[in-house]
Amino acid sequence: MNTEFTPYYAVIFTSIQTETTEGYAEMSQQMEDLAKVQKGFLGIDSARNTIGITVSYWETLEAIQQWKQHTDHLIAQQKGIKNWYAYYNVKICKVEREYDFSKK
């Protein structure tokens, strides 16, 4: 993930799925692949258990807005509302600084 500069933005998508999962994994992968080629995309982290959390990272708020309005992403959003999500929440946050640890 290319987050060497700050600030940047994080879109935190938290969701609870319905029992319908047919086509979800494929659409999720398709959206991740599509996001990776969008201008301003920096990276993504995702985990799913009872609650799914996906965090995508972007250079600017404009890049986030362009991604939200991308035609294929709009289709995926509608399918998610209709088929896959019982609940979701989106938070957009400005990342001022970051640090990490790695045991070698």
C-alpha cells in the first residue's frame, strides 16, 4: 500500500450480510480490482466474520467521490442493498499520521 505521504483519506465500510451470499465474493473481488486502477487509490484492507470491515485508502476526497459515482460501483452498491447487506455504514476519515510495528 502506498501511504507514504499524509494526509490521505480512509473510507471505512462496515457491513452485516444477509443470508444471501450468491455472487457476493465475485462482486467484491471485481470491485477491489476496479478500485485498484482508479486515480487516487492507495490500498485496501478487509476482514469478514459476523461483521465485515473494509477500509480503502485514497489520496483525496475527490478521488473518493469519483469512485462512489463509478458506473460499475453504482451497480454493485444497488446489488448490495437489494441482495447482500442487512446493514452497512460508511465513514470517511482523514489520516493525519500513521505508524506500524513489525517483528522481524
